Amino acid sequence: WRSGAAQWNVDRRKEFANDPDNLLATWASVNRGKGDQDPGAWLPANRSRACRYVARVAAVKEKWELNVDRTELDSMREVLGGC
């Protein structure tokens, strides 16, 4: 939402919400722990999962032309640099 989706119309929001690239099955406890945080504030504890997660977030952000703030970008670069 804070990355640019707040400006979207209802149809674009629905497309985004139903985009298979943006959907990831996970445990409820993991989802609650993550909340609405981006990779600058939350990462999976497992390093290999963090690599896949960040790569996926980056791809979705690029595909949907969403913003990436400095903290998020730094975190993404650090994680991906170690993959």
C-alpha cells in the first residue's frame, strides 16, 4: 500500500491481489509475524527462504512498478548479495 498501491483504482488492486506472483502459501504464524512489513523490516529466518522471498518481492515490485525505499533496497541488496 505504502509502495504506491494507494493510488490504484479498484480493478488494479484486484489484479494485484490475485496475481499468482504475489501469492505465497505460508503458515499463519509466519504471515502474522510479517504483517505488512517489507524486506527492510522483516525477512524469513531461514537464509535460503530469505533469498527466494526477496527475489520474489523484487520481481513483484518491478512488475507492478511499486516503490522501494532506501532501507528496503539496502536489505534486499544485502540478502541477494549472499544468495
